[in-house]
Amino acid sequence: MYDITIIGAAILDILARPVSGSDLLGPSFPAESISMAVGGDAANEATTLARFGKKVNLVTKFGNDIAGRLLQSHFAENGVYTGDSSCEEGLDTGINIVLVDPRAERSFITNRNGSLRKLSLADIPETALKSSPLVSFASIFVSPLFDVPAMTSLFRAVKENGGVLCADTTRPKNGESLTDLRPALAYVDYLFPNYEEARAISGKETPEEISEAFLDAGVGCVVIKLGSKGCFLRSKDEAVLIPAFPDTNCIDTTGAGDNFAAGFLYALSEGMKPVECARFACATASIAVEFVGACTGMHSLEQVLERYRNMPR
């Protein structure tokens, strides 16, 4: 029924820039801009993929509140299916306050009791895992209810249903190591950590060492995001450093990794080879960081195709 199923968080971001934590010591601070945008790993991936013309099934969790209704309205407007998502009475839909400093780096204020942290294995209908040939678990470690046994169960079910499984990650919250994650990672076809996340999980230093450790843990292909340096792709058949799109005017890195994942997923669903998927992902992320908010600047597939055609080879 769908091209891609995305599992993970959907929240609202309140973005203030340029602001760093030290600016907030006084009674008030006049930011240059304050805006609201859709956020959360799965929401960002789903929004971008839908704007690229893909049929997307988003599996997430909302509260029955104003923020939840705003999110559902956004997904309806963008053609993202949310019928497999859950809506819980009394739960606060996640809202992040995002401080974007003059270097375009971010700090977050999050609600530890909001929907961002409450997605669990029980919220994922079995039918959702049969609705798409490609499934993305938008971020390992975001929800504490998705511990390693829960992820392993979900990932195994995806593979048993014949799906190709992709996953992104954040930094481990409780010192989890590659050894801890091995049961779940053994089912992952494509993994998209950034360098700091991958280093923390693997205990290795260089992209070459890190990627080898992930392959040894059972991952089919690992793509390490390197920010302005591009990404490093490693599988059993190839190891390639792919440069970023040149001359990107970066003003906000919010959602850069999510848009990278969305770009890779789009290209993968189109049958492109992994290295080309990574180039397409770099092109996608380069557009996202030129606007405030994760998906604010993502309007059409043609935007990315133009940059992809001009990516360094």
C-alpha cells in the first residue's frame, strides 16, 4: 500500500535564533527570530519523503491536545498516512524548544514526559510492518521504552515480513555499547549514525574502524554522517568517502540527519546503488540546513535532483 513506513517521533519544534544557553541568564533575551515547525525524527523523514512524491505510512504517537492536532493537520496536508499511529488521552504531545546558536548548532529543551519518549513496541501495529517494502526506524535511543529486546523484536518482525530495514540513531543515553545492541543490529540493512554517535557506540575513533565494528555486529551497510565533510559509506563490498555538497549556506542544522536519512530512503526506494543513495542524501541535507526548521526548505524533489546532479564525483 505504501512505498515506505517510518516509525518514530513526531513533535513540534519552537526554534529561537541566534541563541546560546549563556544568553538566557538575564530576565529576557531578544532573539532575531522565533518560529514553530514540525519536528521529530520520523516526522521529518515522512514530511520530506511525502514532498518527494512517496506514499508514506507514519507510525508515531500523539497526545490528544492542540500540538497533536496541529501535527495531524500537517500530515494530512502533506499526504502522510497516520492511521497506524496512536493518540493517547492525557499525554502531552512532544514540544522541543530549540536554541540555534550563531554557528548553527543546536541545544534542546525537551519534555521528558511527553510523547517523544513514550513510543513503545505495543504502539506498532503488526499490519504496519506489512504495508511497505521499506521500513525506517527513525531513531534508536529516542524512546526509553524501546530497549534492545523491544527493538530486536520489532526489527526481526520487519525482516520476517520481507522488509528492507533502515535505522538512524542518537547518542546512547545509558552508555549502551555495540555489544549491547548486537541482537538488534543484526537485522539492520542500512544504518545512519553521525560520527559522534557512532564513536560513542562503537568505542572506535576513525570512520574506517567504526564502520568495520558495525559490520562485525551484523549491520549490512553503515553510512556515517560527517556533517560538512559528507559521509562515509561501508559495506562488505565497498568503502567510500562521499563529500558534502559544496558551498552550502548552513544556518540551522536541525533535522539535517533526518533529511539525510529521507534522501537515502528515497533513492533506495528508486533502486539506486548505495553510493548514489548517499550522494542523494548529502544533497538533501544540504538544502535542509539552509533554512530554520527541519523541513521548512524542503519543497520538491526537483530541488534535490538539481543539487544531486552537481554533487562531487
